[in-house]
Amino acid sequence: MNRFDHRKYRPMQAVPMHDRQWPNQTIDSAPIWASVDLRDGNQALLEPMNVVQKRRLWALLVKLGLKQIEVGFPAASQTDYDFVRWLIEEDQIPRDVTIQVLVQARETLIRKTFESLKGVHRAIVHVYNSTSTVQRERVFDRNRDGIREIAVQGAEMLQSEAANHPETEWVFQYSPESFSNTEWDYAVEVCAAVIDVWRPTPDDPCIINLPATVESSTPNLFADQVEYFCRHLQNRESVIVSVHTHNDRGCAIAAAELALLAGADRVEGTLMGNGERTGNMDLITMGMNLYSQGIDPEIDLSRPDEIIQIYAQCTGLPVHPRHPWVGELVYTAFSGSHQDAIRKCLHRQQSDEPWQVAYLPIDPQDIGRDYQAVIRVNSQSGKGGVAYVLERDYALMLPRWIQTELSAIVQRTSESCEGEVDSKTIFELFQNHFVADIRPTRLEGYRLDSHQGSDVIDVKLSDNDQARTIHGQGEGAISAFMDAWTQAFHTQARVLDYHEHAIGEGTDAEAVAYVLLDIDGQSFAGAAFDQDSVSASLKSLISALNLYQIAQERAMNIGMTG
């Protein structure tokens, strides 16, 4: 068997940090969010967004409450340039929203970038150059000094161009691209040189963005890098430290969260994690992670279905049904034990207490999902799921002995159809297997009286379409009926369990009754509905007795044919 050779790769080298502080920190507030959907996300699409799609996604990002939005690379794309001009000329930027544009550290590109931003009230100009060892040695063929000089020149050009447009409030941002693959001390050195040019203050800070351009290590090593950077950077109070994590190892969100523990102030990402290769950090997931810990994410994530719809229309990308927090199936339980636990917890959950429901880390209703999708039934489901669905959709509170029998019936049905069984089908299965109060025997009427401390009952039946009246007495209607049945039909039956409850309220309420009988050593469960509770109880008994008779007839027919 041929195998790929792991020996061609080297592990990420960690710089010893024996006094790291980030493991002892906690996140207690939302970071500064920056969406890069319209730039980083857009350039990763097979078919980049057209003007209509970009405008629609922009409107969504603003509606979600994002205050910093990277809108493009106007010096490299005419479409991006025109989009920036549309935003400014058509007054599409709310006063509390700041647009961000990306540019390489090249004079002609920087000049065109500022040209595209003419008239904007406030903007972040994001300049970058690659600093990693492999980029220096194999792409740019420059040493450390040469790469640092590119960064300094870019910073100086931004400062010079901004001076020509004093009417705009400018914010400068620098990214040492591939920060995560740059030597720790050198990353600090390059950024410090840029900061020396801009000379930010606490009242007028710059942004230093630390990208994991290609995720190459475990999140803890990235957190070490960020903490090292923050601790060794001079004038830290005048710098907003930002991170931009990618998902090559599937850890972009974890890396961003640990980076916040390590001292970062700001996080760049995209909706649903769209981006190059395996994508960017997912703003939706990270925001919901904070929400689930009782932290206000400061962006509106309450309508995920709307977000998904617009995202899919604008990007052409699907959203996986198991996508964290907002996927179609993430609040759906098929497993029987999960369903049972959810059902019990929901019954006990009080509106004025912290959320405590097994298998549901948040209340699905918080984000516009209802409980219709929480429990769904297939061949893996158990009695708890079946019971929950019938209670939710038909207000039936099945006793456990019916739950057990019905769940086996539902499971066989699911296996035969090789798929999910909906609540309508489950209700029909319940009726077909437990409600049998019509044939061969049917209740036509009854009279219940008290006589010398006992209840006396006269019951009118239709027995195989023949009218018949039976009489009995006992303690209560059920006991009196069973006495009457035994005398008339010579069947020894004993009530093992009985339940009843109302469906609905007021004069329109209907009663449902469930009974479990022992007949000749076998258990038979029956159920019935009626506006009158006594009629419902008698009909449930007749259902169980009819099911017994049907079983006897079936056994006789099998014996005869055998």
C-alpha cells in the first residue's frame, strides 16, 4: 500500500514561554469585529460577486451591526473601485460604520486607493507585505532589512497620501502577512518600524493586524505568538491589535478566541467562514460562541435563516446542515436517549432561570428556530422522541407502556421507508395500532348509577353489528364495565394501568384515555378519544379488548392455514 511521506514536513517551532498568561484569562466582552466578506471572502469565490450581490451583502452586514467592513481592493479591481465610489457617492455608509480597503505597499496602488476613497467621512486603509521566512527567501529574495524597508515605505506613503485629504478621518492598518510563519522577534521588529512612522496615540491609535495567513500550528502556539507580540511591542496602548485567522487546520475560531485571551482587541472574519482554501474565521460561529457564554456579541445573530439565504444568494455557496449554531439540523435530535433527555429538560425548564436543557447549548427560539425541528424521528429514535412529537403536535401525553410499543412500530416503519417519519405518520400509526373502538365491538351508549356504595353500569354495544346490552358493577366506571364484559363475554381481563387527560380547554376540550389490560397472560394496550371522559375510558377498554379479539382471530386463521 502506498502512503504519503510525512517526513517531508516539519513541525511548527515554538518559542519557549514559561510565563504565558493567556491560559489564565477569560473572555468577558465582544471584540471589535471586522467583516472581510466583500474582499477576502469575495476573492475566494469561483465567480466573484456582481454589483447587485455586493450591494445586497453590504446591506446585510450593516443590518447585522458590523461597524468595520472591508469593502474591497479598489486599486486592483475596477469592480471594487466602482463599489467604493457607489458607497460614498450614494451615501450608503452609516455614520457609525467605517469602511476598510486593502492595498499592497506600492506607490501607484496606494495613490489609486486614496483616489477611490475621496469624500468618505472615515476609512481604514489596510496596507500589507509578506514577512515570513519562506516569502522572504523564495518569493521576494530579500533579507530581513529589505522586507522591513518595504513595510516602512508603505507606511510612509499612506501617511503622505492621507495628508492630501484632511477632510477624511483616516485610520491606518498594517498586516505582516503570514505573521504566524514569521519569526517572533522579527514580526515585532517590522511592526515597530511601521508604528514609528505613524506615531499613533491612545486617542488616535493605529491597527496592527496579525494574520494566520496559512494556519500552520495548534491554536495555543498562535496564542503564544500573539501574547509575545503584545508584551514586546512598545507603545502598546496606542495600538489596536487585530487577528485574521484562516482555517487550514480547522482551528480558525479557536485560534481567534485564544488570541483574545492573549491580548488581541479585534477580530477579522467572514460570514460562515467563507474565504480562500478552507476559509476564514467564521464571524457567526464565534459570535454565537460568545452568546452561549452569556456575553453580548454586539452583532445581531437572531435571524440566521435570513443570513443564510442572503449569504447563499450572494456567494453561491451552500451552508452545511451541521454548520455550528445555524445549520438546519444542529438543534435536531434523532437519537432516542437524546430525545428523551431534551423532552424531560424542556418540561422542567422555567422561563426565569438560566437555560439548562441537555443537548441544547442555547434555546433555539433565541435565533428564530422553533421546537418543531428539535426532535425528529427516524430508525435511531426511541420512545422519548416519539412521545415528544405527539405531545408537541397533537397534545398527547403517552404513558410509558404505549411509548415503548409505539416506538418499536415507528422504528420498523422508518426502516422500511429508509428515512425520517413525520409527526402525521406517527399519529396515524398510533391510531391504527391502539385506537380500535369500532370493530368488532363499538360503544353505543351507557348509563352509570350508584347503588349501595357501588357503581352500576348498563352499556349498549354494537357487537359485530348486533345490538347488545351488558350490565355490571364495581368501584368506578372502569371496574363496573370490566365486570359487565366478563359476565357477557367470559373473558378474564385485568386492568394493569390507566391514564387519561384532556386535549384543549373549555367546552371544546376532548378527553383521551389509555389503558393496559392483561388478558389470558398477554398485555394489550388501547386508546380512545371522546368529548365525554367516561366514554373515552370505556372506548379505550373496548379498543384493548377488540385488539385482543383481532389477535385471536388472526392466530386462528394462521393455525387453519398452517
